[in-house]
Amino acid sequence: MKLYGYWRSSAAYRVRIALNLKQLSAEHISVHLVNNGGEQNSPSFHQLNPQHLVPAFVDSGEQGELTLSQSLAIIEYLEEKYPQSSLLPSHIEDRAIVRSMAQAIACEIHPLDNLRVLQYLVKEMGVSEADKMRWYHHWIHVGFSALEVQLSQYSGRFCFGDTPSLADICLIPQVYNAKRFNLDLDAYPNIVRIWHECQQLAAFANAAPEQQHDAS
Amino acid sequence: MKLYGYWRSSAAYRVRIALNLKQLSAEHISVHLVNNGGEQNSPSFHQLNPQHLVPAFVDSGEQGELTLSQSLAIIEYLEEKYPQSSLLPSHIEDRAIVRSMAQAIACEIHPLDNLRVLQYLVKEMGVSEADKMRWYHHWIHVGFSALEVQLSQYSGRFCFGDTPSLADICLIPQVYNAKRFNLDLDAYPNIVRIWHECQQLAAFANAAPEQQHDAS
């Protein structure tokens, strides 16, 4: 398996955690999102992912080489192909709750604070750097406020009960981003508590951006 | 089952198509996204979904009443609970491709063009109405250009082969939005072709915004 990612990419960080939780190894190939106008925009990367986003994931499948984009699709693939250390609960209703929490981050927070979106805000919409940061913080606050309500109902040690799941896989990279940009997390006690719990696990700690070979 | 939605909400539209494809009926409850400052922001709706977004979905589960948010989580729940007329292929690799296409829309296009985001752009970022439309079109173009490449590889009558799937469920509401805002679709022949195919199916046609009881 090959994972094309970048140390600071939240979506690649999610896949790294999933691989670690399942004790799967992959070759990690760095795609620098800033240098040379962003290596994700190169013609060679276009062949891997016409969306020009990391992560891209390659596995040798039954029908030849399988190339996948979209972190949650990659993680659901890993979950189905390698069911050990499941990332979703076994009960249908519980699985739905976990997916709902994961998507509350992956569909409502992260897409708005993605690098290319921030770049477009400044370069094309004429938004100032200060307003860009206000935008960035705003969508995390909106998303975390709602997630905190769900966590008060469903969390145990982790987002859903006492087992790390797809929800934690999405949450931890988002908290990393929030911390990186000095967002005050005091209003989110469950999120902060779960962040600390996850840091205790090697699967999460070893997936952290600063632990990657391309960190700078 | 109850579906809290709004006729023009793309995410509710997705769930309507999924219910129709599976021949499931639900009570449709309208949450007006514009009137009264947006009914999704009311305290009573907060109880259903603290994210203040439609759709919200309620089913009587084994552990009492189950309330779900996030359209893709709702649809995966329907898929697992009511496997008839499957919305995902049976092979693991094929499922991954379908989810990847669905998320290319649900995680990369729609979140950026959502109502609350457009409102925030104008009211808080000071973006003009003209630039707001440029933003809106831009993210659809970026997303559709990449999707068109995937479709040229995987599509048959529908996004993946000859059976409608989760990918079509996400695509058709996004095309509806593009058409509503006069986006030129000439560069996307596969998308336009699949749009026409889907309109032939009652499950899609009956889920269209104009067919809903709250359309105005």
C-alpha cells in the first residue's frame, strides 16, 4: 500500500491513524502542498488524483492496482478489507452515530478551512489575512459546539464509548489544526479530554504531523 | 421514519433519493431554511440536530428513538438496515470507488456552497454578491472537472456502471444546484448524460425539489 500525503494534511493524518490502529504498514510518499506551487497540482499527481488533493492511496487490488481519493472512502475501504481493530462499532445504530460525528467534522469543518479554500479567499475574494483567520476559527467553533453536544451524549473515553473509532480519527487532526492556529478550546471539555486520551495511544501519537519524515 | 428537510436542501434531496430507491417511506417535515431567520436555528430544532442543519432523520431503533444528522451517515444507515436495492456495489474495491465519488461532491463541493457559508461570506467577509456567485461556480467547476475524469473511467449508465448508487445520489442534487445558478455544464458530458439518465427514474424524479410539498 502507498499513501501519498503531507505531514500537515488533516485528511492524510486521518488515514495514518487508521492504518496505525489496524497495524497496517504503507509506504508514505510526501506531496509538498506549498513548494513549487503545490506538488499536488503537478501533472504526475493529476494521474493519481484529478482532485489535486491529498491523500491519494494505492493498493494492489483483485482487479489490478486500485487508486483511491477521499480520506473517509479510503478508511471505509481499509475497514472492509482489514476488519481487525474495527473503526466502527458492530451495531448498525452505533455505526450511524459514529459516521455522523465523523462527517460533522469531515463535511462541515475541514472543507471550509482547507488550504486551497483559504488561498482562494485571500487571492480571489480579497479577504484580509485577519478575516481569513476569523473565518478559520468561526467554522471550527460552529462545528465543535455542535460536536460537543453529541459527545456529551455518546462519548466515553473516546468519541463513542471506550473504543477509538472513525470519529476520533477525524477529531484529532481537526484539534491539531485548531491548536496550531491558537483557537481557545476551553468551551469544549469533551473534545479536550478525548484529545488527551488519544495522545496516550501510539496509533495516534505516531501519526502526528511532527512525527512524519517530511515534517519541517 | 421522519425526515426533517427542506425542498431545496441538497443534503435532504440526497436522502429523499435514497429512500425512494429503497422504496421506503418516511414522514417529510419541512424546516424552512430562510423564514424566521431560518427554522433550523430554532431551539426545538437544536434538540434534533445541534448542527442546525438539515436533514435530520429519526427512526425507531432497537435502543429507543434514533436521531441522526449528516446525509451520508443517514444513507449508510439505510443501506445497512434495509439492504434491498443496494446503494453500494458488492465488491469492496467498487464500494470504495463509489464512496470516493460521493465524497468528492459531499466533502469538496457542497460544503463550500452551502447556504450558511454563502451568508457568512457576504455578511462577515464583505464579499459582494457577484463574487459570491463566482465562488459558488468556482467550487462546482473544480469539483466537476475532477469528477468528470473519474466518470470517464468508471461510469456506465450511471456514475459507477449501470446501477444507480450513492455517487448518483450525491451528483444529482449538485447538478440541480449548478443548473439553478446557471452554471455552464458543457465541459462535463458524462455528468450531463448521467443527469438525464437519472431523471428517467421515478426515485430521482420524485425526489426533486419542485416535487416536494414545501416547494414554493
